[in-house]
Amino acid sequence: MPAENTPTGAHAASLGKGSPAGGRAPQRLAQAALRDVPWEVGVAKPDPAIVVENVTRTFGGLTAVSVDRLEVQRGGITGLIGPNGAGKTTLFNLLTGFDQPNTGTWSFDGRPLGKLAPHQVARLGVVRTFQLTKALSRLTVLENMLLGAQGQRGESFLRALVPGTWRSQEKANTEKALDLLRRFKLDAKKDEFAGTLSGGQRKLLEMARALMSDPQVVMLDEPMAGVNPALTQSLLGHVKDLREEGMTVIFVEHDMDVVRDISDWVVVMAAGRVIAEGPPESISQNQAVVDAYLGAHHDAPLTVEEEDQVLAEAERRIAHEENGEVIDSDTTTRGEGR
Amino acid sequence: MGDLINALAVAGKSALGFQAVFFALLAIGLNVHFGYTGLLNFGQIGFALLGGFGIAISVSQWGLNFWVGVLVGLGAAVVLALLLGLPTLRLRADYLAIATIATAEGLRLLFRSVSASGVTGGTRGLSAFNGDFVSLAPWDTGQRYSILGTRWSGGELWVALVGWVLVALLCLLVWLLVRSPWGRVLKAIREDEDAVRALGKNVYLYKMQSLVLGGVIGALGGMVYVVGTGAANPDQFQNANTFLAYAVLILGGAARVLGPVVGAVILLFVIQFADTGLRALISNGIIPEGLLSATDVAQIRFVLVGLGLMLLLVFRPQGIFGDRREVMLDAR
């Protein structure tokens, strides 16, 4: 982690003014709270909703996720970015119980989530959407929505047989669902099969369905992927609304404009590790991030001297391994050079 | 002309007899599994076998009351569903299919084996266990009755009547369940389990409930069958019946409450009509003996059924009751 990325509070604040939501500071409590947080990996947040510690997940020899410490600020939008294969979706799966880690612990509101099944995590108020949208095709849009409601009496086998026990609750849920559908402009489609919706509408439906459970944390896996620009704007608006309702949002996204627009804090992953954290403005200047996306030598061809250096370094290491016990690396290098 | 009317009458009797009830019940169970929950149960006949032998063994071997035998059969079906579901329902759908198809065949071979013959009667099976039930009939079961040109024994009529009442009650049960939020969760599991998990539903529990419910309905089918034939023989429970039940389900329309019932009536009508009709045509010389002999009819009728199913899938893939829009969604 390069030292120059540790900013002063004033630096961060001056950058913050340039962001589009700067004028609506009262709503962006999380941004204000994060103003004085140093831009360091694993830094402690003032009011973390989710704390991840030493989580690793390996698939055979591949370490997909290895996160030492990560805290997610409550009530803020945290963007999770990184090149393909960085482990973003795997981290999502681990956090929501869809996958189990090899080591590590994580907690939500201080409650450990370690051994919970996906539905138990969801019941605690952490809901997610999927990278490949999972609209339930042969259910109507309204049925999709109703499924999101929690604590339904009619979902138990015996009470399902006595409609009187669940009818009033169903009615209340239906009204809530219709409100949400109106907000997401899907109310005209409520009686159509979800399978007939367009890709973008399915994304909207999935987000609306997640909101039916009154979640505290919403995890969106690439909510804008494959959505046309007009709909992206509307989706962005909905994500910002979630924050204003006090929800904590974590989202994975590749579009940097989107990330810069709505995130309060950005976490960058590469090769399974968190390589940088900070407000969105800090990320594009971060050398580690640039290296992860573009490669360490992306901006200049190797010079002859550099190439020699690299070669010498490689030879030194080989010699190192061959010699077994090494007294002093300098003498080894000299010996090789002769 | 007389032959045609006779063939229609015989086919009509078969479509309303206890065999049709048997297939309707198997298919109602499969409808809960496959139509609503998306579980691939390829061993429904195993549940029917346990139901049928539950009564047969309890009554003729252990000397218990008929109704205790019914409870034993239902209990055995629940245990089988739990045994099949516990290890496989957490895995992908195909594992349940493998486990069920193997278990159904394994159970049949176990029940007909020599070592089990002390309990199950081996290949000869068991009989004389339905007396308690048949004696409940409000009419004389020893007599034969003539209804619309068909001859029914009093016992047959009684089993068929009770069977259809049972079918009606179970259709009502399924209807109540699938229009409730519980049924909505089942249908959602059929579409995408992970999405349902992410919405806070215990998918495993729902799949288990579905497996038990459908299995118990299948066991009731087996009971109707053994009570109707008056004998329980392991070889009556060939797994081909599971696939006929699937044909019934697809014919009537999966995920429709009445689909399996209508499917069962039509399938049995067509099979019996083809059988009687072809035999009549052969004996009248309309179909020359050299082309098709009476002994081939038993096989040919299934060829005709297969042909009919293929035509159905081409021209009406949703079945008789299904919603075409629903089926077309998958083709997109």
C-alpha cells in the first residue's frame, strides 16, 4: 500500500465537493461519516454494519478470496470493483451464505454470520440480487413480488390450508408490492409472467422483490449489467433511494462512471485480495488499482536497463533456491555476475 | 357398429375403473413433485408399492385391522420420502432422479425376493386383505351390475367410487395448497432455488414437504390398486407405471390441479379402446391377419399411445389444461 494514499481529512473533503450529490449533504450521512477515515485497506469505519475478518476461500489451488479485514459503513453505498476474476462475486456468495469459507469470520450488526444458510442470512435482513438475473419466469410479476415478503403465515403447510389465517396478511403484502411496482414503473406488468419482461425490467423486478423483505443490507451483483443507458439512470436513482431510506448498499459494478456517481466508499479487489479502499475520488489515483487493472508496466515499454535488472533479479532468485542455505544475498549476486 | 359401441363401452369402463384412479393418484403425486416443485421423482411406483403392501402385509400377515394397514402404508411412504430426500434434496435435481429410480426398482426386487417371501409372499404376493373394506359397500358386492352396457362387479364399483372420491378430495387439497403462499414458494423453487433462498425461504424444508406429500398421494394410489385387484404382487409395481403416470401428467397438463385426473381418464380410455377396437377389426377381417395378429395388439396399442403423445407434444405442448404462454416461455 503506497504511503501517499493516506490523505488528510481536508484533502478528502475538498474532493468530495466535486461530486454531484455534494449539495444534498444531509442525506449522505455515510459520506460525511467517512470523511475522516484514512484511505487504508482494512481501515475501521465509524459505524460498521458488516465486518469481515480473515476470510479465505480456495477452490483447489486457486485462492478466490483472501480478505484480512473489511468493514462496511452502515447507511452508505459501498461499491465493490475489481477486474474479472477478482473474487467479488465469491465474496458476495460467502457473505450471504451461498458459499462457505475455508477460514475466517464475518458478522452483521455484531452477530456472526459464519455458519448460517442463505435463507437465515436473508431473514436477518441481508438480501442480495444475482449477476445473472433470477426472475422466476413462470410466476407473474406480482407473485414474484409477494414471494419477497417475510414472515408469511400462509407459507406454513398447515396454515396454507386455512385461507382465513393468511388472507389479511396477503392483502397487506399485495398493497405493499403494488406500491413498490409503481415506484419501479412495473405496475402495468403485474399480471404478466416475469419471463416475458426485458432484461432491464427483470433487473428492476429483482431489486423491487428484494425490497419486499424490508432489508437492512442490500447486496447488488452488477445491477447495471446489460441495461440500456436510460434505464441505468433510473436504476441509479433507485439505488440512491435505498440509501436515503437508511439501507446499507453494497454493489458490484464495472462501469466506473456509475461507481463514481453513487458510491460513498469504494473497495477494490484483485486476485482475491482487497488492494485499496477509499472514497471514489481516491481510487483512480491509486497506483495499486491502476496496476491491477492495466498491469504494472502498462504505460511504458521496458528499457534495456530495466530488462537487465529484471533478468538479474530472476537469476538471483534461481541461484537462491539452488544454493539452499544462503548466507548473504549480495555475495550470491556477485558470484553469479562473474 | 355393434363392435364399435362395445369397444367404446369397454374403454369407458376402463377409463372410470380403479386402474384410472391408480394412475390419477400417481400423477397427482407427481404433479406436486414435478409440476409444482420441479422435483424429478422417477420412482413414484415405489411409494405405491409401499402403500399397497402396507395394507396387504398388515392385514394378511400381521392380522391387523384394514385401517391400521392404511396408516402403516402411509407411514412407510413418509419414511421412504424422508430417506430419499434427506441426502439428495440438498443436491442438484438429477440426484433425486437417480435415487428414486433405483429405489423403486430395488424395492420391487426386494419384495419379490425369496428371502422376503415370508413377509411379502414373494413372487406369489399376498391376497385376502380387502374384505373389511369391501364389506363396507352399501350394495351387494357379490352381484354384478350393468351400467351403460358394461358389467361391473359390486366390489369393483365400490373401489372405483371410493377411489374417485379420494381423487376429488386430493384435488381439493392440492388446489387449496397451490393457491396459498405455500404453493407460491413451491412454484418459485421450480423456477430457481437460489432466488428463493436469497428471499429467506428454507428451500430444503419445502422440497421435503413436497416430496412427502406427493409420495403419500402415490401410496394412496397403490392402496386403491391392490384393493381393486384384491391381491398385492410385487410385479404389479413395475417402474414402467411411473412413466405412464408421467405420460398422464403431461397429457393432462403439468402444474394444473385437474390435469392428472383428465390425463388418466383419457390415457386409459385410449389404451383400452385401441385394444378392443383393434381386436374387433382383426376378428372381422378388416385388418388382414398377415398385417397384424391379435397377439400383437397388446404391444401395438402402446405404439399408438406413443404416437398420440408425440402429436400432442408437437401441437399442444402444454397438455390439455396447460397454459401455452407458460410453456412457450422456456422456448425463448
